[in-house]
Amino acid sequence: MKIGLIGKGAIAQHVLDAIQARGHQVHAVLVRASSVSQDPDLFVSSVKDLTSRADLVIDCAGHHALAEYGPQVLSRGIDMVTVSIGALADRQVADALESSARGGGPSCTWPVAPSVRWIVLVRLRPASWTRLSMSGASHRRAGKVQSLRTS
């Protein structure tokens, strides 16, 4: 599985560590254009470059990034996990994500009770990552997941 991240802050570092601890690799990280030179083999500055190197994108950059990049990722047919659930309170952001997921067929998954470590662990299980939908699961300490999945 080819994984891409959006962002390179503290949450992204935690997610990167969890991914690597489980034997996976991040293939691209979307950052500001001014940061690409810090690691040109890994960092990219466009959604086009990110999605050409990833079949799963994990958004770790916050509400603004989800609103700006999420619909672009989903419309390219790439599944996405986000920890920016607060952005979904904005109806326009939620509608844009849903519309983009419908167009490309991917899913956008987020934790109801955020726990990045748990979300990454569950999302990366090869047998379940393409059709993860646990919205009916009972609430556990680690949280539960809801998934935007289109038919």
C-alpha cells in the first residue's frame, strides 16, 4: 500500500511513526512549496503529485487543509483518512467531501472520538482498509469510526 500524508507537524509525525512501526512506508507528504526543498524525495507541493504516489492519503494538517485538499484527493479516486473532524461542522466542507467521494468512488474516514494511533492501526489492516465502516460499533476507549462511502 502506498501512503501519502497531508502536513508535516506534530500529528503528522505521530502518524508517520505509527505507520513505520507497523512496517509500512509513507511515499509522499504534501507540504507548502517553500518546504519541499527540506526533503525533495518525500515532500511534494501539489495534490496531483501526492495522489500519483499514494493510494491512501491521511490528512494531518487541520481544518483548512481538509477543506482545500480533501475534495481534490477524493475526486481523484483516492481513499482518505482525516483527523480534522471539526471541519465537518462546516456544511460546505462536508458537502464538498461527499460530492467528491461520490464522483471518484473513494471513502473519507474520520474518528468520532479522535485517536490517531487507533485510526491508523485499523485503517492499515490490508483485509479491511478498502471497506472500513464501523459507525454502528459500540463506543470504546479508542473511539469509533464513521465512513463516507458511496455506492
